[in-house]
Amino acid sequence: MENEVPTPSATATRIVEVLRELDGVRTRVTLKDGRELSVHNIAWGQGTADTEYHVTTNISPMPEVPHVIDIFSTRDVASIADPQSGRVHFERKREE
């Protein structure tokens, strides 16, 4: 069927699940290029020909602490961790 959205990759699905579970908790998302994002909450969607999600951070509800709104693709996520304890919630395997 034309314009059918493909099934999201297992990695994309896991990244969104982890970030949804941590909703409202400041979380560090590290991208493959080394950038570190401070994430409090997410909104996400999927393009019509993409197996990855695009993610927008810190918009709903607006965090009451200083924050930045970021947009990234799940294909760019290297890891998700607690910024204080260092506990890793997600880490991309090298071949992904």
C-alpha cells in the first residue's frame, strides 16, 4: 500500500520505550556524534519511509527547570543513562 509506514526497528522501539519509562526524570541521551542531551520527556513520530523514530525532547509538559528542546533520530542514539548514578538504561551494540 502506498504511503504505508514501515514497522519501526527493534532498536528504535526500545529507545522510545526506555525514554517513556523515564518520563519526568532527567536522563542523559548520548548521540553517536558525542553530543549529550538532557531529556525530561519526549514526543515522537515516524516518517512514512523510515524505520526509525524522530524524537522531540522537553516540550510536554514543559520542565520547570532550565532545559533545551532537542530533536534527534533514534538511529543517532548511542546510549541512555542516569546522569547522576551513571546507570545505563540503553547502549547501542557496535554493529547497530
